[in-house]
Amino acid sequence: MGAECLQVQTHVTFELQVGSRTFPLCHTPSFDSSNCSPDSRTDTNKCWCDGTDGQIFDYMLVYSANKSLDQGAQLLCKICFVPQKTWIPKESESCKEMNFGISHSDGIQNSNSTPGVIITLMLALFITYDLHHVVVLHEVIENGGSQKPAMVSMLYDLSVENSTARLGCAQSTGVAGLKLKLGLALETHLALSISLSPCGSDNVQEVVNEQENHFICKAEKPVYWTLQSKDTTTGKLVLAVCDENCTQLETLGKLFIVRTIDAGRSSMIIKPVNNTMLYNYVQLLNGSLECSLRDERKSARCGLNYVDPPKNVTCTAANVSWSVNVSCVISSVYSSRKSYSCQLLYRKDKNKTLENVSMVTSPTWERISKSEVKVSGSCQFNTTLPTEEGLYGFLVLISPSGQHFAASDKWFTVEQPKSPTVSCSPYPYVLENTNVICTCRTTSLGQPAGYLRWIIANLTNEKIAVVQEEHTFVSKELQYTHHMTLSDHDRTWLRCDVIWGTSGSQGENYTARVGYGSKTPRLSLNGRGRHVTVMEGDKVQFRCESDGRPAPNVSIYNNDNNSVIVRGSSLVVYTVIARCQDTATYSCAAKNEFSRHVTSSYNIKLGVGCKPQSVSTTGIQKFQFRNKTEEKNFDVMAYPVPHKYRIWYVEPVITNTSEPLQENVKDSEMTVTCSASAERSYLSKCTLTIFSIIYPSGFYKVQIINEHGDENFTFEISYGE
């Protein structure tokens, strides 16, 4: 396998070792000149870099030693190599240490409050641009103004073979008391993890007044707890160091208490109850709490927000139709980060946020600390009820504290309206140029209450217009009047809807059906609109037609006998086989609901040509002659009217065995005249007139003749007084 030189980050750490415990003093981010801070040179217990020259960096620490506390302690300088790729060396093998004992010297003036020993570690890094990183360390101890260089050099040759990093070291030493801890191999492993909980989604956790607040740090290696004030000038404060057991370094008046849970977990308890230091400096709980791996640049941090939960909270809810107003009044609340907000939720679905608003606050007279007071506040929401049916109540989540407050325990009902029904009069037709009155009704307008709306549209232009609305939210009935013309028929339609929220419930459509009275009917016989003559046995077609809306009732009348021969709607066609008695005058009549009277057609005469026929059922007609002029009337069915006749005398007795004796009668003795009947066109009124009888009593034959034939009639005439 070929070798590859990895990019390596390096950093320097200065630590103080007391017995078996080690405390970090300062940590340089990396060998990068941009991280140098020459201006901080005057501060003690601080790291800085100086004397930069190209690729050479001097990292320094000035430490004020305490005569009583630091006697026998060790100052450690660590240089650590951290590859930038995914493999991470084991912590103990990636860092090289230099230890310097601290002991009292007669030539050094020191006390518990003044510097007794000042040690400056100067690290010079020379970087070559081949496959190796070369590091040379020098030591200078300032003691009463004299400097003694430490004859120390360490050459680190870092390369990679087959996924395993090897560190070769060449060393020489010329100063007693200097300890070198050199690892010979760096093995790859997964990155170490660390977590701090609880911590809010915005990496800020509330620290609640008047209760204990627990934070748990979980890590695979020893950690230290630090407090970072929001005021960056004060820096970090180390609270505790935890390995198998935890050592508390600072409690801040028992505000912070550390506890060991097990080998991989420790707990920091914050007790703000009646804490004098917190009262004097409330910003102690306005920074962040950090849990860091002692020998790694890896930490978990969570911001702190010191809060006093809201008290005396009143929330109310009221609605006007769909709009709901929710308001809350908070008597007192406090947040060190000045973070005050309200969140509106459904009572049945706390996971769904309807609206977030900032709380409007004003200071109260109630103190939370020496420099801070609690505030009172209010929140206002304007929301809309959903259209899904159900009961809806509202909760307000108030921050700080995240407590839920019900809005007046009031529930709002959402119920869909019932579809409306429509009735119009007159129905189903309205007479042209008159009004139709439509009434819309519903059994329920829904909750919140909707309102009724009439709309009108035309199928031709497809434009919809709102013509009438009722916004009282009370009426379940709405009338609308519209003037109808013939152009509205089957084009204009009306509909009544229930408008409910952003939607609605559609009612039934009413489509205009505009009517008019029946027009004068048209009658024809065999397709002709004038008098028609046919022969008996011919086919005759009657046709009558009339227009109107609704369709008129049509009847064909025989005017001679004032009878209806056929009825129908709009159009009637009737066919018959002509008989002599069908000779008559005919007409057609029509009427609908809008006709003021029956409309009739003009009359058409039908003549059925037929020879004379007897209409009497008696056979022989008798009458007595008294030697004066006598007349005998009889009816003959014939068309046209008979215009000829013959009369003759037969034997007194008519027998079937022999031919009767016949003798013509003169016109001077007997005549026959016929004329058309005034009531029936197919009848002729005939009269037999006897002037004198020269023949004896007996039977007489009378023959009636028209252009289509003849018919014989028998009369028995007798003489007497």
C-alpha cells in the first residue's frame, strides 16, 4: 500500500495537575496566526501567541501560582494532532505532554495573592511541505528575570501506512525535572460522543424559579462543567470536573450542585430558590451551561433562561360568526432572556399551532432580582373556526414555562347547514310578461349560522349574478320575485344557496318555463284547408294543429251534431272511411291554462257523395187521402240533394209471385220535392204531395234520384173521410 500524508489540525492545551486531577487552564484553537491575541498579553492565566514569523508561532501562558494551593502541582503543556478526516486518534495517544513542577524558590517573592512563579512555554512550529510534519519545542523559565533555555528537541514524524498512523520520535534532554510522555502509535477509532440534556429545540433551556433544575451530561470520557456568562468579558467559569467521581470547583453560593450518576453520566443541579448570589447577579442564569470532554475539543452546550412562570392568567374566547377572538391577561411572569410569547392551540389537538404572537409586556413592582422586575403581559389572537364539523375549544401556551391555559372553558360548535329547498309559483309554467315568486327554505343554517342567497344565471351567456341575500343569520326563508319574458324560457335559472363560511350548500335549481296562450288552430281535410267532397268509402284524414305553452288540448268537432270526434294535444291527426252520414261541417278548437277562452279554427265542409237512402225503419209508409190536396213528409239520406223522382201505381196487393201491375202517375196528380236538411247536411227533407186520386186505393212506388243513384220508397194510400 502506498503512503499518504493527511492534513492535520493541531492545538495546544495548558493544564494544571494537582494530585490525580487535572484542570484545564487555557486552550488554543489551532496553529493559526488569525487566532493570536497579542493584546491579552497582560492578563494572567491566559493563552496567547506572539513572535509570529512566517510559519513560526510562539504560544505562551502566564500563570499566577498560589503558594499554598499550587505547591507540588504540575503545569502541563499538551500538543495534540487531530486529523481532519473521519478517523480520529485515541485521545491519550494523539497528544504529547511536557510537565513542569512548581516549587517554592527563595529567589522568588510570592504570596497567596501575588505571582510567585511565571512560566512561559514557547512553542515554535516549523512546517515542511513534504510528507512529514516537524515540531520543535523549546522551554524558557523566567526566574527572577533570568532565562534558561531547555535543551529539549522532539521530532515528530507523522505518516500513514495501511490505515494506521505511526508516530516516530527522536529526542534529547538536558534539563532535569522535565517529563516527556510519548505515545508510539496512533490507532483509528470512531469519534467520541457527548450530550447534554434537557435542552430546548432552540438550544435554550428554562431554569424555573423556586424549583430544582437538573441537567445530565452523558460522555464516554472524563468531562468538566463550565458556565459561560452572556457577558463575554467574564469568560468561562469551571464549575466541576467529573471522571469516575465529580469534584465541585465552584457552587456560586450553592446555585450549582454536581452529582455523579454513573461512570458515563453526571448531573448538574441548579437551585435558584432563595439564592443570594443569583438575586444580586441574575445574569448568572442568562448564559450557557457547557459539558466538555477534558482532553478533546468536543462539548455540548445549552443556553440558560431563568424564568418565573406566569401567574394569575385569565384567557377568554368569543366569536362573531366564524371569527374567534382569544385573549389572555398575565399578572406576572419573568424571563432573563426577555423572551415572552403566546401560542394558540386547539384543545383536542395540542400538536397543531394556529398562531404565534409576541406578548405585550409592561414592568411590575415585583422584583425577581436586585436589578430585574417581573412583567405583566397580554396576548391577543384572531383566528377562524375550521369548516370540519365538531366541537372546538382553544388553549394558549404561554412562554416562558410552556404552560397551557384554557380559554374560558368555552366550546364552539361547527355544524354544516341543511340543503335548502325551493318552491316557485306559478308552477310549472309562468305566463309571459308576468312575475314568478320563489321561496327558499332550510331547516338549519348551520353553526356558525350561514345565510341564504339567491343567484340567477342565463345559459346563453353563463353569467351568474347575486340577486338577493339575507345576512341576518336568523331567517331560514328568503323570497325572490323575477319578471319573466319568453326569452327566459329554458335559459334563465334561479338557485338558492346557504352560504356557510368560505363554502356553502347548494339548493335546487329552478329553470324558467315561460308559457303563453294557445294560438288559433289550423284544420285541414286530406291536406286541404277548404271544403272537400269525397265518395262514400273513401279515406278522409282530419288534421288539427295549435301552438301554445304548455301544449294546448286540441279537439275536432262535428258542428252539425255538436259532437267531438277526436281529442289530443297540440297536433291531432284522425283518419276515417267516409260514410254518407259523415257529410257535415267541421271545426277545430284549442285551449291551455293561459287561454282566456277556447280558440277555434274556421269551418270546413265535408261532403260524402251517396245515392238516396231511406232512414226510416218502418218500410211502407201509410197515409189517408180525403179528396183534397194532401202532403206527406219523409227523410232521405243523400248527398247531394235528390233532384228527380218517378211515381207509379202498383196492384192493390203486392205479392211475391207475380209482377205487379204498374202505371205511371202524372205530375198533376202527385209530385215529390226534396231540399237539404238544416240540421244534417247528409239528410234531405222530401214531401209527397197528392192533388187528386184517379187511381184506387193501393200501393204506390216513389223513386228518389240524385247524381249518384236512386232509391224506391213504397206508400200505401187509402181514401176516406
